[in-house]
Amino acid sequence: MLGQIAENFPSSSYAAVPKGLFNYGGGGVNTWRNLCGVCNGGAAMLKIVTGNGNVIDEYLAWYERTAFPSNAAYEDWAEGGWTAVDAKAPKDRAPMSVAKSLLCHSSHGRWLEAAGGAEGAWVTAEFAGDVKAAGSDRCSKLVYDCVYKLTELVNDFMAGTIPEPVFDPSVDACLTSGCHGGAGGYDQAILDRAPHVAGKMKCDESCHQ
Amino acid sequence: MENSKLSRRQFLGGTAAVAAASVLPAVTSAAPAVATPVTTYPDNSIQGASWIPLDPAAMARKGYEIIKGITGGGQSG
């Protein structure tokens, strides 16, 4: 996207952004399975293109609650106009899962659970039980979905639309219940050290049950 | 005769002064520091009426191709 923006606006500063700058984010930062790479790089791109926090929040909250991968990448390829990927074409109708988290570990883990692992029907049928190849297909299609969303967010922002991000309901509940710095005391020692660690992440079904 | 002799301290001091003087031209003739223009983001020149909408499908395809190693040079996921 940055490359396209630089091409569209050659006198802008976007050509100065090094290609591959955010590749460190792959696999949740150098395969630490931490922040998903498409969240990491996507948020960085949104920041330097829009400078708007709401756009980033909307993107990340959308990632957290959306079932991936959609079948859009496959359908795009199946329609015949996208031949560059023939050798590594997306597969049809992969199992879908909601990450409920921005972590690669959770996002990919939940998908593996939904897919049934190496013995899952879809993994067996499409990849002969090669769960690593199946995961690669899933993550690539997830990137397709996310980049599509990122593009829409940037286009909308440039047209004057600033999103009102909707966080998971558990975030509000956590902030007001005193778990992490709201009213009341969860653990005074924790509150003293890190009064607002709750942030905007979905709390339940990820870190806390 | 004795008065014309340099003490060890005087000799070393003089040597240091000569050495320092020999370096000084190189220091003083170095190009003056030039402020490098700072690139700031977002670049507001792309915003507003001049914005050229990006094609979501084309961008999404590119993202897929990059992570699959079909196209190099971009960011990966």
C-alpha cells in the first residue's frame, strides 16, 4: 500500500519508507507469536498515512472480532483474473475462526482448533494433513482480508470518514469493575505499578476467563 | 647553555601543542554540519481532494502475493 501511495504521489515522503521495514512482524514478531504481523504492519501503515488513532482502533477491533479467513481470496482467484498466484493459489472454503485477540498465538491457535489440526477434514482433503501448509494458506488469505480492510479504511479516511471504533464489551466491564485500574481495588500493588494496563484488548476468552 | 635546555615537562608540552596544531586544520576545515530535512508522517500533501483512491482488491492481492513469496519487496504479515 505504501508503495502504491508513493507511486501515486511521487513528491510525497512515502517513497522514503523502506520496503520490508515491517517484515520483522512476521509470525507475531519474528515468530514470537506475539502481535499478529498484519496487525503490526497495518497499524504502522495507518499511523503514517492517516495519523489517526481511531482508524487504528477500528482496524484492530475489527480484527479481534472478525472470522478469518473469508473466501474472498479464493473467489478472486477462481474468477480467473488473478493468475500470478496460480502455483500458490488460495484454497476453497477454509475453516474460519474468530481470533478474539491480536496475538498470532491465539489467532492461529483458534484457527487450528476450528480446523481440527492435522486430522481435520479440510486439512486432510486440501493438504493431505500438512497442517503447516494449511496454516500458510489460512494466514495468506487472512492477509488478503486485512489488506482489503486497511485499504477501505484509508480510502474512507481520505474521504473524510473517521470511524468510531467499537471495542469488545469486556473492555468496558474490565475498566469499570476495577480489574485493571478502574473503580475499586483488584490488587493495589498491581494498580500502583500499572494503573491502566487493560487498554483496549478483549479481556475475556483471551487472557481472562 | 643550561638555560637553553628544555625540561622534560616543557618538551612534552611543546610536542603536544604541535600535535594538536597539526590536527586542528583537519577539524576546522571539516564541512559544516548541515541540518538534514526531517521526514514527518503523515504527509499532508496526499490528503484531501488530491487523494487517489486505492483499489482494495489490488492491494489485497499484493498482500497475498507478498506473504506467499510470489512478489518481493513489500511488507509481510
